Amino acid sequence: MQVKSEGPKLVPFFKATCVYFVLWLPTSSPSWFSALIKCLPIFCLWVFLLAHGISFLGAHSSARKILAGLIFSALGDAFLIWQEQGYFSHGLLMFGITHILYSSAFGMKPLNLRAGLVIAVISGLSYTLLYSYLSGPFTYLVAVYIALIGFMGWRAIAGVQLTNDLWTWTKLSACLGAVLFMVSDLTIAVNKFCFPVPHSRAIIMATYYAAQMLIALSAVECQDADAARKRA
């Protein structure tokens, strides 16, 4: 299967993303409509995975885990619409579960401890930056969340072994998606707890939607492997 063959299945996602950025609904007045518009691109990624067939999802646990992660992501998005009303920690929990599911989907092989060490250092520096601005439950909630997203990023990056030619476009997709997810969430944290980030919402949502699309794309790797076996 070629990358371009996935394009038509992603058209609804791109349209929904355009709708979000064109409408640009104010965050100051949260509503169920604004929650729907924000979640719509993620719903489209559900459809993207379901379009590969129920039998495909049934046969491949990694694809099921990524679909489950996208479901929890949509719940997290909805909670974050009402973050100023006290639902930020609920959104944090939903995305924490998402990262556990994605980590499980990416697996523990190859281990790539060097990549893990780099991510651990970056995660530690990120928490150090945020620590003095945190108070109450967020002191440990943010620490746990950084550990979860850092672990997810490690497992995605570990799958790309360019020097050994042991990589596929879907592994690269997972890697880029994880990096963009970390950029998005670090921007959220700095903007919420430290200081206003210029154009923060545009940066957060553009990197977030791109991250989720790339991670959803990585789920079709097992279908690529099936197709290769059939051709062999």
C-alpha cells in the first residue's frame, strides 16, 4: 500500500480541520457546538480507521489501541473546552489514558535506550521549567502527565531505526506524530501555567491535529505488512 492511497480516506479529516480554523469559535464562551467542532477532526480519524474494515481492527491490536486512544482524545478535547470551569484535570486524565494506549500500540521493541534517555532529559527539563509555576494537585498531575507523554514519545521514536533500514513510513509517521503531540502539550502547559505564548491556540491545535493524523496513519502499518505478504 502506498501513502497516497490513504489520502482519500483522510479528506473528511482535512475538511473538518479547515472548519475548525475557519470558524475559530471563541474559547471564552464554551458550548456543546464548540466542543463538536473541536472534536470533529478526531471523529473523522475514527472513521478513517474504521474505513479499513472491522476485520482489520479485529486482527490488529495496535490499530484497536490507537482507535481507543482517539476516543479518549475526543473526550479530553471536550473536557478542555470547559477547562476554565474546572475540567482541565479531567482532560489531563483522558489524554493520560490516550498516551498509555498509544504507548502500548507502539510496543516495547526495539528498546532504544538512547532515545529513552534523550526523552527523559527533555521531560525533566520541561517539568523543571513548569515546577515553580505549579501549585496544588497540578504539582504531581503535571509530573505524571509529562512522564506518560514522554514514555509514549520514546516508544514512537524508538521504532524508527534509520541506520539499520528497519523502518517504514508508518513508523516515521508515529515518530513525527509523537513529537508534534509533545510540542502541542508543552505549549498548552507553558501558556496555561507560565506566561502567554503568542498565537498559542493556533500552534496548539495545528500541531495537535497533525499529531493525531500521523499517529492514526501509523495504525495502517499492519495492513501494509499483510499486503506485502500477499504479494510475496
